[in-house]
Amino acid sequence: MQSILSVLKYILESNIINFGIMVWLLYVVCKKLDIASMLHKSVDVVEDYIEKSKREKEHSLNLVDESKKLMSKLPSEISEIEKFTKQKTDIFKEQLDVNTNKYIEKIIQIEQKKTSNAITEYSFRKSLERAKIDIVKMLNEKPELHDKFIDDSLKELEKV
């Protein structure tokens, strides 16, 4: 019995009772605060966050795959655009050449007509000057033609 008393004395003198009371109080507080459900809720929030992150990662990977597909098509699309642009440029160049040639031909025709008109006008003036000189000479040589010219002119005036 002495040994039981010594164990009891040891227990009373040590902090084992205080430790037990502290454990029991901690258990009651944990029960009251429902720490287990709080921990479960925290775990659920973390799991939801992880799931959301996985979905976003999968979505991002899908976007990367789509981008890679688009990037792989890009060189062929650029090639087609260059080919189309070259065709349009060639057509535009041909049309420009045709229109330029037509414009040049019209300008040449206009300049030829101007030159022809200038030569005709020059020839006409020279012919008039020559005719005037010839008429004056004829009238000086034959004065009777002068009277006849005046009579013919008066008859023409009367007709008008």
C-alpha cells in the first residue's frame, strides 16, 4: 500500500494532474469550437481551389494547343496572301500599262491634230498672202477687173 501511496503522492506533487486538466479543457474547447468541422471546411476550400486550378490549367493547355494549331497554319496562310497579292499586283500593273498606253496614244493623236491644224493654218495664211499679192498684181495689170470685182461684190451683197 505504501507503493500506492507513494504513486499518489507523486501524482499530487507533479504536474500530471495539471496536464490532465489542461488536456481535458483543450478537448472541451475543441468540442465547443468544432475545430474538426473547421478543418474539414478548410480542406474542402483547398480541394475546391485545387480543382479550380486544374480546370484553369486544362483550359490554358487547350488554348495553347489551339494557338499552336493556328501558328502552324500561319506560314501557309502567309504564302496564300503573298500569292494573292502578287496576282492582284500583276493585274493592276497590266491594267496600268494598258491605260497608260491608251492615254499616250490619245495625247499623240491630240498633238498630231494640233500640229496638223498649225500647219494648215500656216499654209492658209501664206496662201491668203500669196492670193492677195496675186490679186493686187492682177488688178494693177488689168484695171477693168477691179470694176468687175466691185460689181460682183455688190451683187453678192444684194443676195444676202
